[in-house]
Amino acid sequence: MPASTTTAPAVLTAKALLLDMDGTIVNSDAVVERCWRDWAVSHGLDPQEALKVVHGRQGYATMAILLPERPMELNYAENTVMLARETADTDGVVPVGGAAEFMASLDGLPHALVTSADAALATARMTAAALPMPGVRVTAESVQASKPDPEGFLKGAAELGVDPADCIVFEDSAAGIAAGRAAGMRVIGIGPRAAAHAPTAHVPDLTSVRVTTTQDGTIHLTLTPGS
């Protein structure tokens, strides 16, 4: 069931924020859908069904779900090709609404990027969206397991030196929200995909999030929930 936006807290507090990239601060849906539609068709799969599991996962994990009988070595090999194609294609990559102001408000505050993209893809998309790259980032190369495994978020918290319970995750996908919850963190769901997966709170985009801090360094997030 979707989280109830009428009862979600108006203010959440944290010591650090962990940010997914695609669908959360960067809208890369156009590229993702182009690349994965082509991949699905080339393997005789229904593109619409494929797109239901693509978001939030590393490519090899998506391939393993869609082609469960196939050797994982082939998934890793094709994922390398897919990453190269996605990195080269930035047509239509734009910031999510309010992302520029939101990222500017995090300057000097503890935050990290935790993405299923590799470092090259993350750099390409953040650059295309004209968003600042956080100093701490956990990319595909940094973890052994893809979301919905919590490894990435736990690693981000550890690198920031913050207890997982004091972190808030920003996510858009089912896999990412599940990963944040498994890490013992609260999750703010961003955009239409997130609403159905029971985040702690949900907003339509980042224009609905205001960031302030107190003298002790506590981050206050004031939310205007979506409907």
C-alpha cells in the first residue's frame, strides 16, 4: 500500500542524507527506456515488462531477473556494454524538479550519492544535469551486491561516520526503497514510482523539500507531501 501522505511527518530530522541518483535527483528515464527497450527486444522480451524491473538495480541484476536461466557471466558482459551505451547517451538527461536548489542547500552538510550507476555513468549524468557531485559517493564499483541489498546505503553511512538510524535516504524505485529500509534508515520517496512502495514519506519532487540545520548540526527536512 502507498504511504499515507496525509499522515506523513511534516518535518524529519537526520544527521546525514543518502541520495540515489536516477529518478531521484536526475531524470534519466528517456535514456534508460531507450537502452533497455532495445535490449529487451533483442532478447525477445516484452519491453514494458522489462522496464518494470529496471529502475534502481545494477544492469546485471536486472538481466538476471529477466533471463533467470542465463549464466551470470553473460549478464556481467552485457552490462558492461549497456553501461558504455548509457554513459555515451545523455540526450534528455535533466535534473528532477527542484534538484539544483536542493543540492545547493546540502553544501557543507553530510551527504553522499549512493547509486547503482558506475562512476563514469554517474559523472556523465550529474554533469548533463548540471548538478554538483557529492564528495562522498558509493557507485557500482564500491559494492558487491546491487539494490535492494542495503550494502550501498550502509557503506555510505559508514563513510560519513553516521549511524544508519540517523540517516535519511532519498529514493524513487522499489529496489532502492527496499534497500534503504533494509539498512534501517528512513526513506523519502521521490516522484510517482516511489508512492506505491511505502516510503516513510513521499513528495512529488524536490521542490517539496526544504533543508535547514540547527546549531548542533541536525538536518531538518520540511516536506510538502504530494497527493
